Amino acid sequence: MVAVQSVMTMEDYLNYSNDSDTRYELVDGVLVEMPPESTLNTQIAAFLLATFLQAGISHTRLGIRHQIAVAGARATAREPDLMIHSEESAAAIEGRSQALLTIDMPPPALVVEVVSPKQENRDYRHKRTEYAARHIPEYWIVDAIAAKVTVLEWIDGLYEEKVYHGNEPIASPLFPELHLTAAQILSAGQ
């Protein structure tokens, strides 16, 4: 579903307005319409948002519908299902009209992607590479279809991954105060 075929720069994207509720990601300079989120995805993202709040993470560091510019052949901006800002990235977008972390801004602390049906390649491969290029310290891939949660930690220039199933406690390197299992996260979408 490509909405606009002309190639845009990041500056063009930052200034783009279509006066509708249609959401887009910029992928290699092209606006790509994002399909409506499934109930499953929004329920899991809402559950995680509430969990992070209960763990004491400030609402000023939590972002839904926040975007991050990533490296690509051309300008690309991704919109994770949930973002936890670092203190630095939260300060960088404070007061801006658009919640988009540009390439020159610090990365967030964590991004969460909830895998949509038939979009596995995007979350496991493309976004993994793009988020790694931004040195995002922690990246979670929540996959209800495969019944697993993958936690990727940025270590020495690469993501190292740990996969969690069922009632196995998830170990978040950045947020050890979280007490979650894959089953709790995945059941939030049911």
C-alpha cells in the first residue's frame, strides 16, 4: 500500500502533512501507509505500557506513535509499537511538534515491536538491522503467532538475543525491576 511514489528526504517527511488520520512510515524515501493496528497488537502494547508505568518508568519516557529515523538506502523512519526513551532522547524531542527522533538525536533505550501477521521479515530482519545501526540498547520482538518474546541486547556492536516462552521470566538488561513472563505478555492480547 504505497500512498506516495515520489522520493522524500527526512526534511520533506518532517514537514509532510496530509490532514488525515492515516499513519505512514517513511521507507527508503517513500511514504508507506501503515495498516490499522490489530486488536492483539494494541492490547499487548497497552499492557506493556501499563507494566512499565507500574515499574516506575516515567510517562515522559514512554512513547506510543513515536518514530525513529534509521539508516537506509534513502530516508527511513520507523514507528515501533512502544518506545521507552532514554533521558537524552526524551529531552531531544521535548517540545517538538513531531515525536520523531532524527539521526542526529540520541537513540531511545528500548523499542518494542509486536509482530503482525505476514510481517515477520520486517520485524525480525529489517528493523533489527535498522535498530542495530542506531545502537538502540534493547529491542523486544513480541510474537504472538510464534508464542515467544525475543529480547535483543546491544553488546559490542551486535545484538545478542534471548528467546522466552511460556512462564520463563524475561530478563531485561535495562529494566531488571520488571517481573514479566512471555505468557503474561502474550495473554494480554487475548
